[in-house]
Amino acid sequence: MPDLLHDASIRRILIIKWSALGDIAMASCVMEDIHQAFPHARIDLHTLPPWDKLFLNDPRFSTIISLDVRARQHRWSKLWQWISLVRHNHYDLIVDLQSNDRSRMMLRLLKLTGNATRYLIGNAPARVYHFSGPPLHAMQMNPVERMRMALRAAGIPTRTPRPVLHIDAARRERVAQLCRQQDLQAGRYALFYPGCQAAGYLKRWGEVNYAVLARLLIDRQRVDKVVLIGSQDEMEDCRRIAEMAGTGVVNLCGQTEVLDIVPLAEGACYQVGNDTGTAHLAASAPVPMVVVCGPTDAYRVRPQGNNVIALQADLPCKNCYCKQACDHHTCMKRITPDLVLRALTEPPPVDRVVMLPAS
């Protein structure tokens, strides 16, 4: 079995990870493991817009390839452009953290066109890979653990516990200025991420719950302020939370950029969110976080880090992944603000996924 970790001839590496925000944030801890294992290698990253912006000026990567190979328009020309680019760069190792039918097809075509990449690593078993993770039917496994198992199969250590993203000095100063404007003192504010993508609205815990939790944290002097973070799609939700919760709530929805979340999270004392990509990004900060899970599998979607607890009601219908109207939404109603407050402030359990009794 080749020893990749001690193979000094591995000088050029390509990592493939296309989308989406949460998946890429989680994968960044594995990217860090690769960087640590091959500190002198040139590492390129192939991701898709708009997520390429997450890695601008990131010293770990020599080149960010943002070629959209999934777009329907000019699909084959872009595919050939990718193959030509990869062949030109003469990679010694390609790590496919996407590992879906399209990425495997691209790697097969690459081989058929004479590519000489010596080692291919993928998250799931396939003939195209030299090293791979567990079978896809291991559905309950968190996707990052699948990635880690693939790296370990190749002899690459996996020691990074949470997402790692590079935040440059200019952005840190921008966030520091925002904190001064809003009088946010480090260690004295909580961050809430009450939204999620529109198609997954059943994953939202609800405005009333977030408003009640905000008041509990402020009135019990756990924090001075609660900050609401979200995108343009979540502005109405955040407006209602701020209106219901009252004094001490700072609504920054629509006023922050994605990477602003990392330094904001580093200064917080608590974080609470739904199963959303933003929560995965915010998990890069080692502060207590609770993620409220309903229709999605808490074991699979819990953000990385031993500071993160996922709460889920142990119902017969859990993990339904339903995106249509639900006539009861019991999975979210069972999780009360008091339960979330307790999970935030009490010593964490050994199992970072807490299943709450159905009744």
C-alpha cells in the first residue's frame, strides 16, 4: 500500500468540492488536514460560484478554479476546459470531496484522455479511486466523517475538529468596526441564525421561539445583546423576532457578508441556529452552539466541533426530509426555548446529538 503521507514526490494536489455553503464549510476542516499533511505542496481547489469567495486570499490554496461544470449552458465545452486544465497542471493527487456521479464521470474521462494523476481519493467506493471512504448506504454517517475515512485510508491524518476559513485583516477590521457601532462586547452577546434556504422552511424553529430565547438570555443576564444574522430572504423573519423580543436585540440581517460570520462568531458567547449552511460556517468558532434539527437527521447535519450540540425530538416521523407543508410540525414544537437554553449553558453531554423524548 503506497504511503502518501511520506511520498515527497506529491507536489501538486487538486481538491474538488463544489457546493453548497454548509457542505463546503464542513469540508474545510478536511482541506486543512490535507494542507497540514502536505505543507510544501501546491494545492488548488475546484469549487463553484459563489462559494469561491470563501477562499479568496486563502494562503492554503495556490489557485481557486471556479469553473461551473454543472451549468447546462456550454456544459461540454466547460467539461473539456476542466479536463484540459487538470491535464496541464499535472496533479500528483486529486481528492474528490464531492464524490457524486458527475465528479466520478469527470475523473473517468480524465483518465481516458491520458491523464497521469497517480492517486485519486474519493468519499465513497468506486473503481476510479485508489482510496475511498465507506459505502454510500452508511447514510447516518456525517459527510465529514466519510471524508476523513477516505483520507485515513490513504494514510493521511485527520486532526482538524471544526471548519477552518482564512479571514484577512481587512475583514476583521470591518467586523470590529461593526461591533463598535452596535456596542457588541466580546463574550457578552449571542448570535442567532433563524433562517435557512427558502425550500427548506420546515427546518426553521420559528420566530416566537427565537424571540423567547433571546429574552431568556438577556433577562437572566447571560448576555447583554442577541444578534440576528441572515440573508435578504430572512429579513422579515428577523424583523419579527426583533420586534417581539424587544430591547437588547440587534438585527443585522442583510447587513453582513458570509465571511463576516466567522469573526462575529469568535466574539460571541453563545450561538443558536437551524440546520443551515450559516451554522456550519459559524461552527469554526469554538463557542457553545445549539442547532435545532427537525426533519433532517441530526447525526448527519450537526456542524463539526465538540462545542456543537444538535437537538432533535425522537419522533416516529423524524428525518422525514419533508419540504412540503406539514400539518403538525411537532418536531420543532417539541423543542422549547428552555430546552435550548439548558443545552447552551449546562455542561455538554458526551453524545453531541441529544434526542428529546417524544412527549
